[in-house]
Amino acid sequence: MDATLSRPAPVSKKGGGAGKRRPLVSARVLPYLLSLPALLTCIGILIPFITAVIYSLERYNLAFPQARRFVWFGNFIHLFSSAGFWHTVYVSLAYTVLTVGVELLLGLGIALLLWRRSLLTNLLSVLLILPLMVAPAIAALMWKLMTNANFGVLSYLVNAVGIHDFRWGASPSTALFTVVLVDVWVYTPFIAILLLAGLRGLPRQPFEAAELDGVPASFVFFRILLPMLLPYLLTASLFRMLDSIQQFDIIYAMTQGGPGDTLLVFQVQSYLQAFTFTDIGRASAILMVLWVITYALTTVFMKNWTRLRERAHGHA
């Protein structure tokens, strides 16, 4: 064979370089571009937050703009010395504890019922998200119509079973029960779907071994299932706790914070201060207190998160 045929043809430097394209973005610039959306989001959060902090330190009433001035912690001193504020704290925490507790129990029960895969459970899992497709304010208006004393279907059913003059959200004794019922109807599917995803992602080996050994169902539930499901329970609790303590739409659509001050939670109280009494300073101070409470609850939760997760993995 001729030596010239076996020798590789020389590659032109111009042709070889033409196939290579320079990257559009330098490797040094790329991390900054990727973090840019997070930076813009952070700025978008900080601007209204800092504005609210400034307002909370001012005597700022829209009806008397000429009297606007810094009072520093005057708004907070007025809040902490008011019995109405401590009533707001109590109602907000009671609403949070009741809704999160009931929704966790119901969500866990529903998830356990739908754990085994079948055509029926798959269909029910899809139907379960229907309440989540309804805006909470719209759901509250639907329930307000259903609990109307004159033509509400729920009022009719309650009367049919012998409970008369049950006034639902119109009575201070039953208003909290009514809004908790609406919140449970709207948000229980969220917890159920989250826990169902956790259940279906658990390994099957511990349960199969317990079944072969004849371990009692109560032992399997409390010593195997719950510890393995604990991260999902904690996540669902955190999401619902942060949402419940800031609840506005359901309560305002149902009762506007009433009757009287029965359901004046943080968000409703702040809304009334800002848009009814035009007192922007005190409304902002209420929201700052709500932020501090939310931050404290989240911090305590996250400090215990790692320890509880490690314990759950140790049981697994």
C-alpha cells in the first residue's frame, strides 16, 4: 500500500477552529446569572417589608396625613397594653391549633385509606384535589350560603336531626367552629395528598417483615409507620401552620371578623385598621408582630427538624 494513502490528511487550523463555538456566557458570569432571579425575588420581598417596618414606627393615619411623624415603639406599646390585641393573639393561635390538628388527623386517615393502589383509590385520589381547585374566599362564600339560617342546606339538615337555632357563623359560640370547618374542608386534601405521596414512597420491606412475623397492627402503626412518615408530617404541619396563622380570606368572607370581635385574627385586625380606620401605623405594627410570631415558630420548627429527621431515618 502506498505510504501516502495510509498517512492521515493534515487538518487545516482554520477549518478545525471553525467547528468550535465560543460559549455565549462566560463560566465566571454564569453563577451570577443563575442567582439573579433569587436576588430579584429577595429585593421584591424586602422593599414592602422595610416599608412596613417604617410605617409601624410612625403615627400614620390617612385621615390626618399632616400629623404623620415617628413615634418609634409607640404603636407596639399601645398594642401590648390593649386587651383586644391579646384577644387577637388567642384567637389566631386557637384557630391555628384547631385547623392544623384536625387536618393532620383527617389527612392521615384519608391517606391510609388510599394507600393501597387500585382503580378506586386512584380515582378518589384525583377527586380529592377538587377542594384545592376552589379559591378559599369562594369556598367560604359557598359555605356561607349553605349555612344561611333561612335557605341554607346545612341549616335544613341540622334542623332535620333535631338541632334547632344553630346559627353557625352568626353566633359567637359557634363562629370559630364554622370557620374551622370551612378551613378543614378546603385544606385537608393538601395534607392528605402530601401524606399519601409519603406513604407510597416508603419501603415495603419493614411492613412485609412485620406481617410475616405476626406483629400487631398497633405496633406497626406507632413504631414503624409513624416514625418513617414523620418528615412528611412535619412538612405538612409547617406549611399549614404558617398559612393558618395568617388566615384572612376564609374568616373575612364568612364573618368579617365577627360577630363583634370573636374572630379578629391578625390579618383581619390589620385589614380593619388600615382600610376601615385608615390607621396605617397600627396596621403595620400588627403585621410586624405577626411576622415575629411566624419567624419564631419557624425557627423552633427548623431547629428540631434535623433531630427528628435523623430519628425517623434511624427507625427506618
